[in-house]
Amino acid sequence: MHDLYETIHRRRDVRGEFTGEPIPADVLERLLTAAHAAPSVGLSQPWDFVLVRDPGVRRRFRDHVESERRVFAAGLEREAAERFARIKIDGVMESTLSVVVTYDADRGGPAVLGRHAIADAGLYSVCLAIQNLWLAATAEGLGVGWVSFYREDYLRSLLGIPQGVRPVAWLCLGPVSHLERVPDLERHGWRQRRPLDAVLHADKWGNPREAVLDPRG
């Protein structure tokens, strides 16, 4: 149990620490099996995993990411822009490979048990698969970086993903030299992590947080 909590808190969104060393086939299979074991609404398992090793494909995606970085930077005020300039946003070319995780809303249909009232329940399921993969990678001593500077239509076209299937995450994956003790965005002063007490409510929104962890409850 201690190892699980240690893995959760050691996990990092990796950018600059990838070594590019290969991932043993059995380790990669364990990671993907862990992701595929995630719970899903209506047992729909609405995810697919595209393993991207081709340097040309990765380079084209990285160039697109850099273009979107410039778009974001152009909207920042001077101080924020200076902080952002110091932050590395991807490890697309440095990592061993990339895993693109998709969401197929038609999987398990037409009536997906448990999704009738919450349309995004299938998308949440995909996020659980991503978290499973991420924690498994951390436990194996590997790093994962989620790249979010891209347009979904571009990525769909780049990888030939069918219309109606949504690309949810481009994950960089591979061995790392180390995992930073403090997350990148905190180290660079972009944001600071909020304490647990700041997000706890008792029974109703806004009720005193002191009651939330009352052992008598």
C-alpha cells in the first residue's frame, strides 16, 4: 500500500528528462495492459492506443506543437510570457515513443449503460486508462509527458484517426534520467499547488472544511 501512495506522489509530467533509451517489450506490454484494465462506463472500453515511433511523424507533430506554443505565448502579458519562455512543453523527440489515446463514443453502443445522463462518462473512462498507464510507467521507473498544445483535427489527420473518434492525449513515454522532486510549473513559478484544505467541502458546497475529515462521520 505504501508503494502505491509513493508512486502517486512521485509521478511527474515529464518534459526534459527523457533519455531516449529503448523500452523492453515486456515492460511496454505491462503498461498497455494496465491501461486497458481501467474501469469504463458500461464496460465500453472506449479507448484505443496508437504507438508512434516514426521520427518523421513525431517531428511533424512537434512542429505543430511549437506553432501552438507561439499562439499561446502571443496572448500572454510580459511577465507571464517571460516565465512561459523558460518552460519546456513537450518531449516528443526526446522520448522513446509516443502513445496517442483516443475516445470512440460509439464503442459499446447504441445504449451505453451508465452514460444516458452523463454524456462525458466515456471520456472520463479514457482518462482513467491514461492514469493507469501513467502510474504503471512511474512504478516501472519510466516517465510520461502529456502534450496538450495541439489541435484535435490536426492530430486526427496526421494519424489517420477516423472521424467520430476523438484524440484525447498525446503521451510521450520512455526512460528518464530522473523525476523532478517539484513539478515543472511550480519550479518555474507558473502556479503553486493548492492545499487539500482549500478544496474540501462538507455535505454542501462552502460548508466548513473542518467537518469533512471528522472521524465520527
